[in-house]
Amino acid sequence: MPGASGRLVRSAPGTRARQRRQGRVSPSRCEELILLHSGAEVEQTVRGAATAAAEILGWWAGLTVVWTVLVSTLDSLELAVGAGSALLAACAARGARRAVSR
């Protein structure tokens, strides 16, 4: 069953089975609570990963545009190097922003 922190708390061995036998908690309700809790954690993880990917993509696109504007001649090798450098800088920018916001 969920604790105050929202995480599943393990009860003493046999407690849940004893509660089921006594009719306090139905087996389907226990399974429903576990599935709902697991689904919420998965949803939060997916949302966090999507937010991180969107932020890195935004930084990458902006830094790549800046690189291409500042380069005098646009060659495919320079574009590849610029895109790679922009990706590294985007990851660093996300890490710096997260460090400051904590």
C-alpha cells in the first residue's frame, strides 16, 4: 500500500494475505493500487525523459543555428562538427541549468 511518500511500503510478511482473508482488502483492489502506483511512476519517468529530450533538442537546434551563422563557409564536415559540438554544449547547458535550479 502507498506510504506518505507515495512509494509502495512493504508490510510485514502475511499482512496483506491476512487482510484479504478478513475481508478488509479485496485482492483486485490490491492489484489495482499496485498497478495505478506503477503506472504513475512510469508516466512521471516518461514525462521527465520527454522534457529532457525536448530541452536538449531546443538547445541543440539553437546552438547549431548559431554555429552555421558564424561559420564563413558552410561545408558538410564543418556542419557535422558544429552539430556534434552543439550537442555536447546542449547537454552541458541542461546539466548547468539543473544544477542551478536545485
